[in-house]
Amino acid sequence: MNLHILLLGAKRFIGKDAIREAVYPEHPRGPAGDEAFERAFERDKDALRQIGAVIEVGSADVFFDDEIGYRIPTEQTSLPEIRFESDEAAVLGLAAQVWQQATLAKATGRALAKLKGQGVEIDPSRLEVVAPAIAADEPAFEPLWDAIGKRRQVSFAYQRPSETEPSARRLQPWGLARSSGRWYVVGLDVDRGAERVFRLSRIVGTVRATGKSAAYDVPPGTDVRAVARRLSPSFPSVRAEVRVRQGMGIGLRRRAESVTPLEEPAGWDLLVVEGPVHELSDEVLTYGSDAVVQGPQALRDDVVARLEAVAGAEPAGGGAQA
């Protein structure tokens, strides 16, 4: 997230040294630190590309062309202007939420301040195109977020539904994933020596970070969401067919297994995508009437139920409700 914000907020290309200083201070200079930084930087760039970010490469120095820099152009990140009818705007108003974790704002502010201190021109208005719309209310979120960034081991008590008492867990956290309105942490269970996923709402009491920063490396190529789906029964995946209007549904198209133009109705494509039902519902609903689920029935039912719930959420007393 910090890399995304920095590359998006900068007015010009940012050199790798400046990026390292602002985003990856935990990797000191030297053979081991240099290698760890390169791995982390490449991993994060790949993650940004997977969510649709376009990373441009160019000269970071007006006098020396060999100084390579990076940036994310806002014109390829922001959406075109969209106009809504009054009832559509009301639905969006019901759905709108923002990050409630002060940690994220603090981390972003610190990173931007570092870049400004290095003479990098920052335009905060460029960041509006990535204003997040997710809440994270679990008390465990903030300490886990901090531990993941610093790569510190954590310990906590975890209450499984099948057990009467919580059990002590030690984890090297790799990342956080969200599905069906719930947050999960993925990492290496130290005592069991294996990948594990834990639901944040089942963590009891305080999450404690132990040991030094940079105590472990996340395995190269780790996809946190894929691990969570594989290990958690709360992430059942389905293979869905979604009809999408041509020129729309860019996010669905990027992750689709196949895209087939349809003769009837004209101007539409049939996309085959895979993922958890609630996650696919979230994405399909963002495209409004430009995306229609053909199957499976479970996904159709979930989309219809959520639309009906919104349609039935009429403000009491004839006034608008926040």
C-alpha cells in the first residue's frame, strides 16, 4: 500500500534509492539487505500490477538517463467520470465506508514526509483515486498490520469454534486478507511449522509482537489471498460465468480465465472467473447493470439477495440516513 501511494503521489519518476529509504527502511545496506530489498520491491511491484496498477519506468534524473525511476500515472489509474441517478447515488451512500484505522493514515503520512524530505515532489490530490472503502474494526488488525510491515513474530490466544478454551498461537504473519466482510491473517505457525490462516474476530485478547524486526522473510511468490482460500473453509471458491458489457468490467477481465464475445446479446462478452461467492458478489455489484451473473445459482442468489436488501433499506421518516 505504501509503495502504491508513493508512486501514485509523486509528480515525477522516483529513483530506487529514494523508494528504498521511504518504504523499505528495514533492509540495511549490504549484500543481505540489498538482496532482501530487491525481493521485496519486485514482489510488491508484481502485487500492484495484479490489482491493475500501471507502473511506468523512466529517468529519475533530468541530467542522467541511467538513473531509473518509477511512478504510477493517475490517468491510467482513475476511472472515467460516472453519472448516477438519484436512487443509484442513494445506494452508494448506504454502502460508502472508509478506513477507520489511524495506523494507515500515520504510515502514509510518514512515508510521504520522507519523500518530501528527499526533495521528491508530492501532490496529495493524486491519491484521491485510491481512497479505500473498507472498514477494519477488529482490535487485532492494527497490531497485526504493524507486525507484518516490520516482519515481527506475534503471539495471541485463538478461540476455535470446536474448542471450549482458546489456545496460544505463535505466528510469523505474512499478510492480511478479507472475504465476506471478515479479516484473516495468513502466516507461518511457528509451533506447527506450517502455513495457517486465522480469523481476526476469533483472536482473544491482545496481539503481542515479540523479537526483532526483519526476523523472517515471506516465502517468494506468496499469494496471501490464495493461501487463505486454500486453508480456510470460509473461502469456498466457485467457477462463475459472468456476462459483461464490452469496454466495462476491467477488474473482472484482468482475472478472467477466458473472455468470449457473444453474438446474442450483441456488445457483451462472457467471462469465466473463479473466487469465493461473496468476493465475486462484491466485484460484480460494483459494475451495476454492466455485469450479469449467469451461474452458478449460488452466486446469482447472493447478488440478488444483496440487491433486494439494499432496495428494502428505505430511510425511516422520509429523511436521509447516513
